[in-house]
Amino acid sequence: MRGNPDIRNLVAASLLCMAFAHDASATGTELAKDLRIDPASCLGAGLAHDHDRTVHLCSALIDNAKTEKADRIKALIARATAYERKDMIDRAIADYDGVLRLDSSHADVHNARGELWRKKGDLPKAVADFAAAIKLNPDHVVARANHRALAQVAERQGALKAVAGKPSFNCATARRKVEKAICDNPELADLDREVQAAYVRAAAGKMTPQQARTLRREQQEYISRRNAEYGRPDYDLKKAMRDRLQKINGIVGY
């Protein structure tokens, strides 16, 4: 019997029928509630964080055509939560989809599904779900926090995308060979921009006048050497840029 799921299901069904018959005969005049559509066990397993049992019991409830809409929604939410905790994200999202098909007014479900979309890296869908949750419940603190955080992430990504592969100077006015080489190589362009950004941050930081003079002098020397030595067989532009970035960021320190 261990290796045959059909037999196990038949036995389980028989036990449920026996329980049903027992309860019916015990009352004598009224039918007992069909255990197959009683949400108590499914929800109880969810509250107990027994994820495997939750999936098993709630699946039976969800698949039963007699299950009432409200109980089906509860079972879908419970099973989605169990799937999420088992790191079965796609199945959890599918269950939340099922809830919203039955009733799209659940702000918490929109928020929960949005968090799963964010975990999968689908930021547009996550933002849409957080926005839907806020529209349904303007006071939904978690959804608002999620939406705000994701908007900031999207803004940063957009800003980074806008400057990706662009150096700190205008390539349209570049005249030196080294500048043209940087403009033609996205990796070098990003490095150049990072070096300049690090220099600006360091210059704005707290340092003694002597440290500030040293920072300016070494930056000027780095640029002059880069311009003069680029093209020589023994000059590695990428290494020079990385070394300068490390120096400014304090790996050697000022």
C-alpha cells in the first residue's frame, strides 16, 4: 500500500466516509459536516507551521467542488504561505493568483504576491501589486513601505542605466587618444566614472588641508601620467585606473 497512491487515497476517502457515517448516526436527525470541505484542519496546520501537512490538507479543500468560496480563499492563502516558506515561489504566486481571481479586493494578498515578485526580480509586477494594495487600503503600512523602497531601487537602477558605459567627461569633445579609447570601451568608461566619483566624494570628506592638497596633486598626476603614457607597450590603462580607484577609496589611504 505504501507504493500505491491510489490505494492510499481510497483508504483516506473510506475513513472520511466512515467518520461521516458515524457523525450522522450519532446525531440521528442532522447530517454532520463533510470533513472534506471543513477548513479547520487545513487552517490549523497552517497556524502550526506544518507546511507539508498544510499543502496536503488545503489542496484537498481547494480541489473539492463543494468548498465554499470563502473557505477556498482561506485555503489558497494558507497553502500559498506554506509554499512560500518551502521556497516554492512560483506555486505560491499561483495560489495568490487564484485568490485574486475569486476576490480581487484583498490588499494583503496583493502585497504578499508583490513581495514574491520582488524576490523573483520582477520589479514592475512587484510595484503593480504594491500599488494595488495601497489603492485598496491607503493605510496599508507594509505595502506603502514596500512600494517606497522599490521605487527608490527602480530610480537608482534607472540612474545607473542612464550612465552605464559613459565616462566622467563628454565623449563628443574628446580629443586625446586615451579619452577616445575610454569612450570606445564601456568597461573603461565605467572605471573612469567611478574614479572621478570617488575623487569627488573624497574631496568633499573631512581631511586636513595637507591631505586635501595631496589628494588634488595625486589626481592631477594620475591624469597627466595617463595622458602621457597611454599607448606605450608597458602601460596598462585598466590597471592604472583600478589602482587609482583603490587609492582614493582608502585601501592605501591618505
